Amino acid sequence: MKNTRYDGYLGPRMSRAVQKKRVANVIANELTDKQRRAVVGYYIENKTLPQLAEEFGVNKSTVWRTLRRGEVRMRRLLKY
């Protein structure tokens, strides 16, 4: 039985290069400075939460909250 609500549309198919460019643009232009430093430090530079907390001069729970807020903001902005 065919689903009448679904006509085969799977959403836009973006290339990996376009996806990376969009993510880089959101990180550079839409995140706060603290969120950007946390996201880049954690995901790109592979730093741990305690390392980032020491670098920022705050508790690691503060870094975790900042990181999560940045992730939520990125997800919201990258929806298409």
C-alpha cells in the first residue's frame, strides 16, 4: 500500500563540501565567542571538558552548558 502523504521527496541532497561550508559559516558568524571557542576546542581540537574549563577559567559544567547551547543553536540554524 502506498503512503499518500509521502511522494518520494527526501529533502535537498547537499554535497559534503556544501554541508561543511554551511557548518563553518554558522560557527564563524552565528555562535557567540564562547560558544565558538567551546565547539571548536571540543570537536575540532579534541580537547576535553576539563582542559577547556582550565583554559576558560571556569567550571567544567559551565563549559558543558556553553557547548550544548552552541550545539542547539547550530542545529536550529542548519535545518533546511
